[in-house]
Amino acid sequence: MKVGVIGCGGMGTTHYLSLKVLSSQMDVEVVALADCREEFLQKAAAEFPEARTYTYGMELIERENLDAVHICLPSYLHTEHAVAAMKKGMNVLVEKPVCLTREEGELLLETQKETGVKVMVGQVVRAFDEYRYLKEVYDNKTLGKLKSIVMQRVSGNVRWGFEGWFHDEKKSGSVVLDLHIHDLDFLRYMLGEPDDFEVRATTFDSGMINQVITTYEFGDVFATAEGVWDVSPIPKFQAGFRAYFEKGTVYFNQAGQPGLAVYKADGTEIVPELHPEYEGQTNTGINITNLGPYYTEIKYFLECLQDGKEITLAPLQEGVKSVEQALEEWEAAKLYLREKKEMYI
């Protein structure tokens, strides 16, 4: 399989390094790279000396005939590149959020239907071993019925984006579509569509939402998810959850020791043995150091292409549905802030 990578910055680095490992295990070859920043492009090209290089992703799509392309660009560029790649007959792995508007979501789904190519969205939390363990406990009722779940995802101020795109809500969708979407997507993946939700939010001085706390009802399961871009760039990224079941609680703290633990109602503690497919460490310049989950999701994508299997882990329609839920929450957050402001005027 001939593969291209569009966007070789922080997120793109996780993709092309994972692809480099996989190229020694599978029939896959990275033959084309694109990034408008020369230093990032050359860093990627050093890993793939034979790959053709392009300044712009659209140029790569126009000139190359590839089996698949990875789109790791800022969020506001996802849709146009994914549509162009699909129309060229390329299978697509596009980073989350797959799009930023309902109209873009409709266009993506229509284009996939017309072209018949496979599209996967990089909702990578679905590939994290700790979250996969939680879903297995839920699905198998290992600890009985789930009563509630609290999820959290916190980052320092996101100042590393190309031309400051994170801080332009029309380009990033704020913390809601960029960061919080991971947890709402996983909740949807495990519990289905919420019956109801309420949102609270805060903003940067600019007025852009930087913290969102959403409470959901999934039948009789109560869930809360918080996403934060801190005002300071100092805090290290961390994510976690606490899932309260009838017979015990599953705790996950990315920075904890142990990171994942089960505390049972009978007073016993279990530290689950996880068996990652790959544990490569890397410095991508962003909040990612472990390639493991990215390796897992990319391997899955490539195997689906290789074996002609349907993508079920994070297909396009799921990515679009999570964007639609995120947009509803973003709109509710803005309404909450307007009403709060009017209340105190």
C-alpha cells in the first residue's frame, strides 16, 4: 500500500512515526509527504528519504495516486482535503474533529457515498487500552451495572498551533470540538446517544470558550465530562475517568501510579494487566509522548484496507455524529454564557 501524510507537525509526527514502525511489519510504504513549514517537512522526509515532498496537501492529492492518505492538518482544513482525497479515489484517515460544521459533515458523508472509499476518523481514545478495558467491563457487566462515570481532559494553554489556529474558534471549534470531543465521543461509543445534557462553561479573556463541563443522562446512567484549556501553558496534559459500577469502581489517571485500577466493593484492589501492541515513546512537541494508541488505530485502519473489511472502530459517520453532539454542546455553552452575563448586568 502506498500512503501519504498531509501535515507533519505534532499530530502528523505521531502518524508518520507509527507508519514507519508498521512499514517494517506490513506491506505499506510512505511515498509522499506535505507540509507548508519546511522544517517539519524536512524532519519527516529524514524518516522517509525516498518519499516525494510537497508544500501543500492539495498539491500532493492532485499529483499522487495513493491507496491512502493521512490528513493531520489544523481542524478547519480537514473537510476540503478529505473531500479532495476521496474524489481522487484515496482511502482517508483524518484527524479529529473530522469537521467543524453540520454542512461539512453532510458533504463528507455524501462524498464517501459517491466514491465508495473507506474513511476513518482519528478518535484515538477508542484505541487507548485503558478505555478499551473500561468498555469491556461495561459490555461484559464484569462489575455489574454502571451507575455513573466522570471524565476529565485538561491541557495547558494551547499556544503551539500553526499561526495560533487553536485560539481562533472558527478554525478550532474551541476546547469543545478540539479536546472535549474525545470524551463525548467515547461516551457515545460506550453508552449510545445521550437522552439529555446540560452544559456549563468559562472563557479566555478573548471570549472563546476554554472550559466546558457537560452532564449527561444515558438512560439511568449519569455522566459528567470536563474539557479544559488552562489559561497557563505550564500544566501538563492529563486525562482520566472514574466509572462507578454496582460492584466496584474503575479509576484511570494518566499521570497516576498505577494509572488504571479497580477498587471492588469487597475491599480488594485489582491493577489490570494491559498488553499494548506497541509502546514507543516520542517527543512530538505537543501533549503526546506514547505512540501506542496511534500505532493501534493506524494498524487497524491499514488492516481494514488490506483485508477489505468495513471500518467499525471509528468510521466517518461516527466522527460526524460526535461533531454534531459537540456542536450542540458548544451552542448550549454559548447560550449559558450569554444568559449568565445578562443576569449580572
